[in-house]
Amino acid sequence: MKYANIIASGHQNNSQFSTVDSVHKYGSTYLMRLLRDAFLKKGIEINTPDINLGKPISFEIYVEGQALGESLYPKYLLALENPFINTLNTDLEYCRQFDGVFSWNPRLASLPNFNLLMVPNELRTQPFKGFEERTIFSSLINANKRFPKSTPDDLYEERLKTIKWHEMHCLEDFHLYGLGWEKPSPAFTGVEKFRRRIDRLRTQVYGYKPFPSFYGSVEDKASVYSVSKFAFCYENTKNLENYITEKIFDAMMAGCVPIYWGANNVGDYIPEGCFVDRRLFRDNAELHAFLKSIRPEEYLRYQEAILLYLKSPSITIFEAEYYVDRLVSAIA
């Protein structure tokens, strides 16, 4: 048996291979478990470094850009995260230090060690509820986060605008779920921190709800999306080529029509009939009017297009199984 280290922030004692992700609330460990099983079939056991102490190491896998250890083992990088959140994932000098870099990001294509792999997903299908069975008009499931400093392509702020617009104009048509919405949004400037402190005090003393549309955290996104007609699926950043994450797939797998905003080339991979493209609307008012105009027979056409896509070969490049097969073949 050969051994390899897998290095992921916050994980030790092989915690990323357990059935529940101890670091990310809605994170799936499916990919990591699949990866470990695939390497075992090649006679290679991957473990966190604490498990591998004293064992002969063949190589190391870094999950996301992070400080490199001093070992001389061959190193491989899985760069999945948004580069605005993990800047090392798009740092050419950093990435050159690896024997292989696996990323969706075409900005790394000039590197000789670059391997193009899209963000992987645990994809599955289930029976879809019809239009009338979906009691929630629209929903949004995300954590209450922001970038410390907003960028021109920041979609955290667009999520906040969407939430506030619905709370002001049509609260009954919108349900908010996720972590941290019982508190005000994160603050970074002095003025923001002062206002947040006041609002936080109001929540503790008077029961003030900073987000009246908030319905709580959920253990399983499908429990909400399966009864929602529409889901706001905004990436953290727009206009990043190829950066298509689980957000749109989580909605589609439940038969819920996604309202998508993110990758500027999403139409190259996902048929336009599967989602509502947020870029086509001037503002939330125009978008909402369009959504309200959709009749049951039109909604069914969206669902039929989604189901056709989920069962087509075109979706293969987003499957965790495809990602693992390509990755293991390249390394092993």
C-alpha cells in the first residue's frame, strides 16, 4: 500500500471523509469519500497528515490554496474556490510550485501543470412536484456573508438587495433560509460596525428581526427547493468564466427553476431553457413581474428542459464521478 497526504483547512483525523462535513454547514463530503475510494482501488491510501505520521508518503494533495509545507513530496492542488475568496487559487507563481493544478479557471491555462476540471457535484434526480404543489413562490438559501471590500462583480451585495427588495414590496413571495440571518449583515467599516452593534442590541432586547423574510436554517436544501417555484441562485461573484457551482444544480435537482447570476458563459454549459437569466432584467421589480407572469404550462416546460439536461451526457463534466476519475488518472 502507498500513502498520500490530503491537506484541507480545518480538517484532521480524516474528518473530510465522514458522512457529515464538520467545517461547512451545507458542504458535502461526497467528493472526498469518492476520491479516497478511487485511490484505494489504485493501491493508494490518502489520509490527513496526522493519520499518516511515520508512513512513507508518495505525494500530497492540497484542497484549496494554502501555505505549503516544507516537504519535497510531489504536490497537487485542487483549486475549487472563488479566487476572490481564496486568492492563491489564481496566483500563477503559487500554482507553479505544484506538479499538477486542477481548476475550472481558464486564467490558469498558460501553466504547463494546468488541468481543466469544472466544480464537481453529487448529481441525482427525483420526482418533481408540479407548479401548484409548490407552496413557496421564491426562496434563497445562503449564509449571511459579505466580502470585506465590495468589488464591481460582487453578488453578495446583490443578494442583500434582492432580500431587501422583497421584504419591502412582496414579503409573501419570498422565503430566506441559511446561517446567520437572525443577525444583521457583517460589518467592516466604522459606520457599519456602529449600526450593526445597534441593530444587534435591538435583536437581543426587543426581538427585532433584521431580515423579516428569514425562516431559519435548513438541514437539506432539497426540503425547501422541492416546494419552491423559483430559487435565487447567485454565485458569490459574477463574470467569472466557468465558475458554475452547486447553487444552480441544487435547485434543478429538486425541479425548482433557478434564477441564475454568475458565470458569464453559463449558457455554454447549461441550456437557457433550464433557468431564468438574471442578467436579462434591469432590476428586481422587472424580474418579479416576469416570474409572476409564468403560467403552469410554461413552468412545466422549464421542468422538462431541466430533466432532459440532468439526464443528458452534457452534464457529465459537472459530476463528482467524472472529476475523481480524471484526477486520479492524472495523479496515479
